[in-house]
Amino acid sequence: MNDQAEEKTIETERLMLRLFTEADAPEVSALCNNFALYKSTLNLPYPYTLDCALSRISTHQQNFEQEQLYEFAITDKQSGQLYGAIGLSNRQQHQNGEIAYWIGEPYWGNGYGTEAASAIIEFAFKEKQYHRVYAQYFLSNPASGKIMEKCGMQYEGTLKDHVFKNGTFEDIVFYGIINPYCSL
């Protein structure tokens, strides 16, 4: 594997985080075309078609190479089964970025989100030299907040009725973490 390809994969105990390929699109569409997932995420459309998946995946390589956004497929390290996705924005001017993730409903409750998020936070701090990583979730989705807490992120505040989604206003809860590996 060349250095560039190695830079675009992250291994954990059970997972391989890698770039998406077009071949992932049918599975992405199947996992994301789920109302329970849609209602707990900010930016996933519903219904989520194959064209949605192909369009989104087509941007990943360029975003990664231009260091704007790092998006990874969350897969089983042994079988290659796709569990979900995780992304990390890159706000270079401020040396920070936001993580966002989704796990397909059949795989909820197995710790894959926590394992992937921990790996991405480490990637942000050790590889990309971020000063801070932050994340947000709907108050109505406390499982996402538990992932953030397990990754060492701390509660920073709640924006009341901040998003109007699916006919109701949602509170957005923010968490963040400062790079523990170095000090500026």
C-alpha cells in the first residue's frame, strides 16, 4: 500500500475506516434510507436514493485531497461489512474541525460509533495537528451524546429550538475536546 493510501485508512481494534468507493453506494443507500436514521441526523436526506449516495461519494476524494473534509466508511476490519460513516471537517484557520457520524440501524448498540469517533479524534490531533474537535447532536438522540462523552468530549452548551426538522424544533447539544497531546 502506498503512503497516500495508508494515510486514508485508519485501523482500530475491530474497524477499518477507509475512503468510500462507488461500490459502497448501494449499501450506503440501503442504510441511509431509514427514517429513524434521518430523524436523528442533521444533513442526511430522506428518502436516500442510490443517486444521493453516488453523488455524495463522488466528492470524498477531492475533499480529502484538498484537506477540506475527511470522510470515511466505517467497516468491519475482518469482513469489510459497511456499518456507517464518519467525517471530520477541517477549519484550518482555527485549527479545529467538527466530527459527524452515522451508524446503520442494524448495527446500533455495538460501540462502532464510539470506536470510530475515538479514532477520528486521535487522527485530528495526532495526524492533522488540530487544536480542538467538536460535535453536535439533537437532544432527542441521546445515544449520540453518549458517544461523545465516551470519547472524552465535554458538554459545551445547548442551542434551544435551533433546528426545524420534521415538523418540530430540535435543541442542538454541543460537545468539544481540546488536543490533549500537545499544548500551544
